[in-house]
Amino acid sequence: MRSKPHRVLGVVMQQWFLASNMSAPKYITSACIISNDTVTLNGEQSFAGDNSGVDSFLLSVYQHFQLSYPKFHKMDRLSKLGWLAAELLLQNFDSAYYQPEQVGTVLANANSSLDMDLKYYDSISDVPSPSLFVYTLPNIVAGEICIRHHFKGENAFFVQPKFDAEFIQGQVDQLLDQNILQACICGWVDVLGQAYEAKLYLVEKIKKDNAVEFAADQMK
Amino acid sequence: MMANAPDIIPDVYVVADNILSPIGSTTVENLASLQTGVSGVKAQSRPAISNESFVASLFDDEQIKVIDKSYTRFESLLVSSITDALSGLGENFLNEKTGLIISSTKGNIDLLETEAHNDELNQRIALHTSAQIVADCFRIKAKPVVLSNACISGVMAILTGLRMIRSGQYDQVIVTGADVISKFVYSGFKSFQALSAEVCKPFDKDRAGLNLGEGAATVILSKNKLSDSDVKVSSGAISNDANHISGPSRTGHELGFAIKKALLDAGIASNDIGYISAHGTATNYNDEMEANAINFAGLQRVPLNSLKPYYGHTLGAAGLIESIIAIHAIKTGQIFSSLGYTESGVTQTVNVVTELTNTNITHALKTASGFGGCNAAMVFSK
């Protein structure tokens, strides 16, 4: 068969990336943790709520950081939590540095969308609501983050009994080492009732001030 | 340069598979149904799901084997499907280098409808609980992986398995998925006005929405080819529309990007693809977007079908069921008719197959899209 240049290039590139043990260095360039009524940005507490419950706390984070995104108010708790964490995580992110397809997400949680599933199920004896039903999937939070920041790369959502940082690191390593993505938001975003926790990390190949080398231990 | 490329990247093969659906409990039975135009989609009267009758592809109770009374319906389907897929592979096939990936959108959510709600039920519903039960059933030591990425879950689970073998983490991976249709799921799709009152007609001018379906499916991936006819998993890619959480991209460029990336990674061109197994839900928006994407990737002349008129939309199982049919299309050269299709109802050209077609297929493409704006494309090869 006649050798087609793009065919050869594709195979060579794939072989090279897959075979390369010399993976490019990767850094956590930003970290945002929202849990226990506090927001922690890059290791420093930047906001504390007044223990008034998850809904009131999420709204107070939105207001404290003077965010403006009307769609926020339509989201379920899981999307609000993940969206807020991503918003704060990406405060200094230069999106022009990347193509939309080069940025993606790898997220996980324990309870999938159960918080919204319970709410939706309670509503169906009356009139089932499409605006509630759409949030009964865990990956919708990734969709909300992608819409807000115009990210079009790979997005994955895993369900685990507890945050498996080694697994998440393995997934992100592959995506960045094989040049499927150049930047990735990864971590944990979980809500059930009044219990919530978001731990999001921005992983890039460029070293910035205060960046730490990307490793599972850095996400624990 | 090619000669110097180290030959340490294993190819990954599909060495066994199972489709467990209302039209067959093995892949062979399912293929026989498709060959004779048998569909599982029909009028259903299920008061537990809806007071009104509706059109869907659902299991009868006797079609779901009770393996262990502690298993839920969802778990029974997964275990039955895996058991059949493994049945030809010998006692010692599973070992410490075997991984398990489970794909589902709603798992055990039907338990909300029959059980008292408390913290214990929350745990029982959790997808990771089911995953551990399935892993324990087959004595798989590896931590099971659960992927829940809306309607691309099944396709993405195969891609995840491919990468796990290529990275050297596992020698073989069981990729399985299922979803059951409950009042929860049915009422939600109905609230979206997404359901057709008759058998769905993907890409047709008279298409009027989707049908829901129940099913489970399993592929066993291995770095070792076990038979000459084993099909290779060549590549895959995922993208996001970044447009709307419940409506697809207006241009289809994002699914188109995933398709182009999958072709590039497989080292093939658009004219190397012999068959497209489309997502084809028969909603107005999905089929239009998909037709745009297929044109964007230059695949508009490639024979295409959607299997939704046979299975309905089986959610977390759909990508697996439809990939297995594509894998067998490569083996047999047979492409099934896209049931019910008469005249195009999308603005871009797509080559919808309207009768059982025998051809030669070296590479097949499977596409999928879902809520949250996610898109997936996989290439399987001879």
C-alpha cells in the first residue's frame, strides 16, 4: 500500500509519545479546596463561612469573591461547588495560552449525583422537571466548568469510595504525557446533603511561581 | 525512524464480548436478531415505570438471571454479562494483571423507588458499591474503576481500558456496563420531551425522539491476540462542546475534532473507515449535530447506521453494545439496516444503510455524545 505521510506521522507520533519514558515535567500551578465552611487557595485560607449550611455557604463564597455568572443560581449543589472551586482555581489562568481542545478535566467523587437524584426523585410525584433532571449526572459539573471557561478537551468523571489521588494522577499523567491535553483540572468534587468537599488542582507543563511538582502526595 | 521506534507498546485486542439485551443474552443471539430485523423496542405496559404505556426496549423479569439474591438488578446484569464474556477464555484467564472498568449512568438508582431512604441506602446505591460487588464476584484484586460520563460512558470505558493496557498497568481489562430503566429515568427523559411515541427513526425526516432501552454488555480487552479474527482497539478521543449542558453543539465541530483525533492516532485517513456506528438517538438536535460532525471529518460517504431502533438508548451500556456490533461488523463484513429510515432529515449528507449490507471493513468508527456536552470517538481495526 502507498505510504501516506499523515499515516506515518500519526503512527510515529503515537509510538513516540507512548514509548517515551521521559515524560515532560508537570506542575500543580494552582489549588483550591472548599470544605468545612472554608475556602483554601494555594494553601492559604481565603474565606470562612458562618456555619449556616451548604446552600448558604456556597452562595456566600460566590458573593464574597464578587463573582458574576447568572447561570450559577440555576445549578445544583455539585455543579455550584465544582464551578466555584474552578472559578477560584483559575483566577490567574491565561486561557489564551492554550487552544480550547488542549484543556480538559479529570474529576471524581463518591456519591455521583445522588444529592440531586434525591431532590429530583422527590419532585416526580408532582411534575418532573427537566431543569432538575439534567443535573442527575455527575459529569454535568465538568460541562458547566467547560462552558464557563471554553474548555473543549477530554473530560472524565470517575466514581470512587474515597479520593484516590494515585489513580487521578495516573489518568492526568497519561493525558499530559501523550499530549492529549496541555493543561488539566483534576480532583474531587462531592456533595451529599450538608456534606461537601471540593479539591481541585490545575496541572500544567509550565512552571509558574509557587508551582509544585505534580504528584499524588500533593493532592492529599 | 519507524525502524527505530521501540516495539514496546502493546496492541490491544478485543478477545471476547457479550451483549445481554431483550433481544438476546449472548452476542451471537443479538447478531441473529439484528440479521432478521428483530427489535426489542415495542409498546410496554409497566405501571412501576409509568401509568401510561410507552415504547421502549425492556427486559422481562425472567430474562434477568438471579445469581445471588443480594445483587440488585443492575449488578445481576453486569455479572451475567461478564460471566458469558469470560466463558470461552478458560479458568486461568483472570490473574493479578486483570483490571475491571464499569460504565453506568444511573446504576442502582431504581432502589429509591422500592426501598426506604436512609444512609445505608445511599451507600447501597453508590456505583462504587456495585463495582466492588462485581469485582469480588470474579475475585478481581485490582481496584475497580467506575466511569460515569453520561451517554459516552461505554465508549469512554473502552478507551480507558485501552490506555490501562498500553501503559503496562494491566495485561487484560474487563470493560462492562449496564443501565436499567426505572421511573426515575423514564420520567426525566419524558420531562425533556425527548421520547418518541413509536420506534425511533435516527437521521430520518420523521424522527420524533428517542426510545429508552435496557441492556448490559462486556468486552474483554487483552494485549494478547487469542484468535486471528480478534479485532484491535486502535484509538479513541474525547471532547467537550463547551456549549450547553443538555443540548449538543450547533456546529458538531467538537465531535468532529474527536473523530479527526481518533483517526490521526490510529494512523488512518477518513477514506480508510468502512463503517460508522453512530450515536443516532433520533432526537432532532443529536442527529443534526452528528451529521455535521461526520461531514466535518470528511466521512459523509461512509456507510452508517444507528442501532437505537433495535435497542433503544441503553445509556451506560449503549457505547459498549454498539461497539461490539461494530467489532463484529469488521469480522463479518455485515452492516445492519438502520431500521425505519426512509428519507434524510438532517441538513448534511450521511450515508444511512437501509438494508443488510455485506462489505469489507478494515476500520470501523464508533461515535457517542451525551449530556454535559461530552463526545467520544473510537476506531476499531482488523
